[in-house]
Amino acid sequence: MNAQSTDIATYNFAYLDEQTKRMIRRAILKGIAIPGYQVPFASREMPMPYGWGTGGVQVTASIIGPDDVLKVIDQGADDTTNAVSIRAFFKKVAKVDVTTETAKATIMQTRHRIPEQPLTAGQVLVFQVPIPEPLRFLEPRETETRKMHALEEYGLMHVKLYEDIAKHGRIATTYAYPVKVEGRYVMDPSPTPKFDNPKMHRSPALQLFGAGREKRIYAVPPFTDVVSLDFEDHPFEVQTFDQPCALCGAENVYLDEVILDDHGGHMFVCSDTDHCEKRRADGHHGHLAPEAHLVPEKTEPAE
Amino acid sequence: MTDEPLLRVSALSKFYGSRVGCENVTFDLWPGEVLAVVGESGSGKTTLLNCLSTRLLPSSGTASYRMRDGQWRELYRMSEAERRFLMRTDWGFVHQNPADGLRMTVSAGANVGERLMAVGDRHYGRIRATAVDWLSRVEIDEDRIDDEPRAFSGGMRQRLQIARNLVTGPRLVFMDEPTGGLDVSVQARLLDLLRGLVTDLGLAAIVVTHDLAVARLLSQRMMVMKDGHVVESGLTDRVLDDPRAPYTQLLVSSILQV
């Protein structure tokens, strides 16, 4: 290519070189073959800091093709910094179409939420994972935790839940709630709220997890059992909210608290912005929704 | 009592390079029997204990254990998974320093309950009731159940460690200087407690100690070790009252008479 034809450096399709993508795909395939097992991989430096989704970006870069449609969410929202910049990144380096609509996306990279709209077969959900090891805070030695996974010694995971009940009277873990995958490996579902755990169970979509700093990839193939750990007398339950979304009136969705002013005013709104917008476009509205003629046009994905 | 031993150890040796850890140790341990291993530091007692509890693999020799179903299994030929299962169900290991045997960052109740959860108990209420019961058996107040061991005194930590080990009803307990680092009155109470538990539960135990008083109080039989070798073994009272090996005579006469 003529150096004068472009004024920026050109990258391979989807930023990573083909050998790296092959290496990551091998790790992904191994992860799919052993659901919930953490596969080590040679994580690369990415043009973003650790903790911003370097693992998820590498997984997405390895599986994305020119025909894919990408959606990126950050805490459920399509319009926050992390989501906007990763979306722009792939638009630039892979020239793929991007969307904010769950139904249209073939690949969704997510930071800590699963969309409210049920996923369908053929879709891929890529999670950004900060700490893949569910036993890490109970047993700091990696040699020991790997042995515990290998020998299926998971009593320690219940020690954490026991501590919760002893201290708070109930299981107080609300995110990164440990799950058992296909009756074998205990897995950290990344710091998604436990509200989303039931959505992982027998989901028709492929779920991939990438931890860049920790250099681990794991996967939940479609229609795989994902069971949240609990006690017989303290069964697993998800968060419930007293009121529906203030903007779209949705119930049984995960809500974020939004501070409105400095006098204690606040409201609870859908954390999944796409779901909320779609419901409002369909005519639903909550008690704080602006008048119908004031509802803004659906926002275009930011560059 | 049965007419078969619980543990058979034959010509067990452990070398660290050319140095001797322990050499050619042979003995049988019977159900409900407490065996004391005494000797000065560096005599190989802890190496022997670590080999027997499969925390270390010996250089040569064998040790066989009679499982609950009556089958004899050779310890060093079992898979790691089986050994670890044995360690947390049928065996206990009481460390000299309780911090090595406890999880210092989780509550006393969870420390006791961990083994139960490890063998598949998934009922919070039952686990907690068992923990309360065991804490009372080792004389820890029920209202301390949600405190972390960090908030406990040395003697309480040691008692908690004992409870944590005994909760699954093991048949064999290894103890490495269980009273080390405790003051004498606390030692006396702990020994009293241990003696009661061992008798009530019919535990077999191997106690490593340099304290002859501990051996006298707890054990029926003892082995005296020096430089990695067993220099004398026999009934505890016989060895202490009528020591035959020169080293044992030295050891017994070294005790300060108050």
C-alpha cells in the first residue's frame, strides 16, 4: 500500500494479527469444549488500559468477521465511555456495522450486564472479566485453586456464602455470584449482578469470557446448565425492586439509581438503555418520563 | 477394638539430598491409641509426621492405612484426590501454629463448618448447629461463633483448630506440638481437653512433641527420635520411668524438677 494513500498506520483486520487470533480462537474452542474451565492464553497488550476490557476486546477481535454487527454495553448502557470507545475501535479497525439494538447484534461485548431482551441462537455474548478465579479471595494461591478446580473441591465456595448468612442473615453477594457450569466447574460469571445469573442458564447464545490482565478465557456454550450456588435453607434469589423503571415503567428488570439533584432527588431507571428506549418508543412510560412529544429521537450509535 | 491396626508403617525413610530427615521408621498404630513422638528439634519428628500425613512423600518405605470399609490402602500409591479426601474426612492435622491450620479471615463458625461443606453438606442451619456444638465442646462461647480467629487468644485459636479438625469425626489425628507456644496454665487446660476428646471419640493420634509432660499425659506409647532414627520405643510410662537408651536417659534427666 502506498504510504501516502493514508495518513494513519493501517492495522490487520480487527487490530490483532492473524497468528494471535488463531491462538485466541484455540483457547476459545478449548473453553467451549470444557464449559466453565479457565483456559490460559497469551494475552496481548491492547491500546487501552487493563481493567477497561482488554480481555473482552481480544475475544471479540478474534471472532469478529466483516459481516458481524457489534453491540457494546457498559453496565447495561450503550452510551457510556467504555462502550462508545470500544464500538468506535471496532468500527475503525474491522469496519463492521455497529448497533445498539440487542436483536440486531450478532456479537455483543458486555461489561457486567446481560441484555434484558432474551438472546437468540447465533448471537455471541462476550464478557469483560476482571478476576476470573471465583476462589481467589478465599485462597490466594493460584497453584492451589487450580488443584481445587481439578479435584472439584468446592467446599470453600460455600464458606463464603456461609459467611454472608452469618454476617447479614442472607446471602449478601450481589454480583460475581458463583455458579456451577454443567455440574462440574465453579465459575465467576464476571461482576454481573446476580439478577442476570438465571439468564445464563441454558441460554441459546454462546457466552465467552475474556480476562486480559489475568490471561484467562472461559466459555459457556449454548444450552448449558448454569446453576447459582446456594444452601438448601437459603436458596438463591435475585434482586427485586420496589418500583418500576421511572422512564419506561418496566418491571422485573435491573434498575440503576440515578441522582437527580443535590436535595436527595433520585430515580430508578433501567440499566439496559436499549431496552428502556425501545419500550418508550412502544408507548410505555414511567412516572418521571417526559411528555410523549418531548421524547428524543432514538440516538444513533456514537462514533 | 478390633484386632487389626489402623496404620502400618514399614521402613519409612526421608532424605533431603544426602541429609537424613528420618530413616527406617517402623511401627503400627492401633485404633484409639495415642502415640507420642519425642526428641529434640532437628531429630526428624516433624519430617516423620509430614510423611505419615502425606504432606511430604518419603524417599522409601511404605505406610498402609485401614480405610473405614476395612480395606488396606497404601498411602503413597493413592491418587492425590483420594489423599486429599482422606485428609479432610478421616484424618485431622493440628498445626503448632493455629494460623497455619485455620482460615484467619473467615469466622469461627465457618472454620468449623468448612469440612462439612467440603463433604457436601448444603444446609446452613445444620452446619451452624454442628459448629455451635463443636465450639462448646472445645470450651469456646457460642457468642464468639461469628468472630474471626484473629480476635481469639492463642489458646482459643488452638482449640478452634482442634474443633475444625474433629468435626467430621476423623479416626486419626496428627498433632505437631499442639501445646507449643502456650503458657502453662493454658497448656494444662488444652491437654485436659485433648485427653477427654481422644478418650470420648476413641481417636487414634500421633502427637509430635518435645515436651515429655505432654507425652506422659496424652500418650499410651512413645517413640524417642534422635538424628532421624528411632532410638527407643515402648509404653510411655516404661520409657519415661525406666529409660534404656543413653539418649532417652539424658532427655528424661534434663527435665527441670520444680
